[in-house]
Amino acid sequence: MECIFCKILSGDTPANIIYKDEKVIAFDDIFPKSPVHKLIIPKKHIATLNDVTEYDSDLISHMLFVAKTLAAKYEIAESGYRIVINCNPDGGQVVYHLHLHLMGGKTLNCKAH
């Protein structure tokens, strides 16, 4: 069964797409945790960060570049933002299609201390 992000890529499931190019798309998170909460996904299906290979390094770099670009577009670059990739159940991954969360627009607390 296709994942929800593959269905968004194919157009079978709607999403508010805010960016698209030959490698990735970005759209609004439907359960935002901050005023700006965007998801950036590769068009290539990669289930988890553990499944990334050395051949995907350009794609991962591109995802980060798109995040930086969107941070500027949504005016959170100067105040600050967070980029998160969850991996597997204990890491909080819910959809098994690699995705990057871009979050900002408020002070984000860090509970990792």
C-alpha cells in the first residue's frame, strides 16, 4: 500500500503544496506544532533516514537547501527555526517516507537538555 506522502506526490491526496521542483515537494503540516510548520519530502520514496545511501547525499543536501529557502520565504530565517527528521517509532516517525520538518515562528523549547 502506498504511503500518504506518495499519494500526495501522485495527486491522489490533496495537500497545500508550497514548493515543488524535480527532486522534492514541500507542503503544510496538517498537525502544525508551530506557526510555521512545513514538510519537505523527496519525490523518491525512502522509508527512513536509515535507508538513505551515499547516492542520496545530493538529495538530502537539496532538502536542507529548500528548508533554508523556505525559512527565508516565511520570514523565520533571522529569528530562527528548527529542522527535524524523525526516524522509526522511538524517534517519533509516523509516516514511513523520509521527510524533514521545518518549524519556526515562535520560541521552540528544547527538552533535550
